[in-house]
Amino acid sequence: MHLINSISFYNLRTSAFICGCFLVLFCAAAPAFAQHGGKAEPLRIEFKHGTTTTTLNGVVRGSEEAEYVLAAKKGQRLIIKLTSVPLKSSCFDLKGPDQVQMGLDYDCNSDYSKPLPATGDYFISVTRTSQGKGTSRYR
């Protein structure tokens, strides 16, 4: 009887260890799947208490897209100034609440300044102007 309990406990420990290894591998691989084929959640832009501006830096490669979301109220002015290296190698798109297109459709003018028409989440996407090989650093 004691031998059977020891074998069962050993099998249980082994099974738990194997399941734990798969869980660690799955969690470690999830960001890679999101970057190369899956859709990752946009990065939420939040402002520090008492501030009205923030600066984001990033890199887009090939046909990658960087996505951001920010909460705003109707009438607030949204100002976007996009700079990139190489010069004008990045464009941005802006969608309002419920994914309503804000009329930019990947604006490469690099500047946007308008009062917002509705309260809700606004989505900003940054892409390269060329979908081929290459890298664009943006700010």
C-alpha cells in the first residue's frame, strides 16, 4: 500500500511539473505570437497627474503597426506631432470611439490638432510609409 501511494505521488508531481513547464512556455511565447501574426492590445496612453502632454517613442519594422489608445472627452483638443527617422518614414491613423475613422487614413503630414467630436477611446496607429523591409523610429 505504501509503495502505491509513493508511485501515485511521483506521477502527480511529474504531471504537475510538465504542466507547469507548458504554462511557462505558453506565457513566454504569447507576446511573440501577438507581434508576428496575432493582434496585440493597443498600449493605453495615460497622462501623469497635472500634465496634459506625453511623449511616446517606438519603432516599426516592415509591415508592423504600433497601436495606442487614449480616453478623451468631447471638445478636448488632441494634438499629435509625429517625427520619424528616416524623415517622414512613419504615418499615423486616428479612429474615434467605436472605430469611427477621423478622416486621416494614415496621415503623413505628421501633425494633427482638432477638438474631439465625442467622449470615449481614441485609437492611434503608427505604420511605416513603405511596407517593405526597413525600420522607422518615431516619436
